[in-house]
Amino acid sequence: MLIINAIVLNILSGAMLFALARMYERRIFIPAENDAQRLEEHEQFNRKIVASAP
């Protein structure tokens, strides 16, 4: 019985850690990556504008 409880606890802990990692990724990493990509696009646009200025 003790082994079964340990296995269940490990499975639940693993599922909880996986869910927290996914939530952290969705709230932190994905928006930061989108912001970085948008910033790079703006910088490229600004360089083109400055390069084309007389």
C-alpha cells in the first residue's frame, strides 16, 4: 500500500510540475518572445527609414 501511495504522489507531483511549467511558459516566455520579435521588426524598419533619408 505504501508503494502505491508513493507512486500516486509522484505521478501527481509530476503532473503538477508539468502544468505549472506550461502555465509559466504561456504567461512569460511566449509574450516575451513575441515582444522581442516585434522589437526586431521595428528596429529593421527604423534602419530602412534612416538609410533612405537624404
